[in-house]
Amino acid sequence: MDSITGTYYGVLPSDVETTLTLNADGTYLLTQTFKEKQNDQERLSGTFQVLDGNILMLVHPSSGDNIFYKVKNYSSIILIDSSKNEPKRKEAKHFVLRKKA
């Protein structure tokens, strides 16, 4: 668990600036800034679980919609769908969040 804690950052498709902080106590804070909507910002928080050793499930208590990321290596994660499928190869780089040092 300690190896995945930290803050990850990236710009996801539709120009959404995304910062995800995973805390050692199993909680997270996800901040998304929507560039197309005059920098409209959404902040989600809740708990996360590690599934199958490398799948992060962000539990979103108010909506019940969980968000999934796959741990690629010690410094990056990739947004995946609820069936745990990664984006297609040529698009995959646009769904990666990198760990901040």
C-alpha cells in the first residue's frame, strides 16, 4: 500500500486537469479541473481499495459510481473502465497519471 500512496497528476481527454492523492489511511482526494468549462472544478473524496494487487477502485460514496485505475509501475497509473479494460494502445498515453516527486 505504501508504494502507491502519493499524488498523481495528468491531463485526461477533453482537457481535464486531474490530480489524485492517495493517502496511507486508504482515503483519496480527486480534483478535476475542466478547461473547456472555464476551469470548472470538481473535488471528489472517499476511500480506495486495491483489487487483484494492481487495480485501484476509488469508492465514490455520494454517487455510488466507482472509478478505476490500474497501477502501471511505481510512478504511474492509468484510468481504466469498470470492466478493468485499459484504453486502446494509441490512446492509452492520454489516460496516464504520473506520480509527483
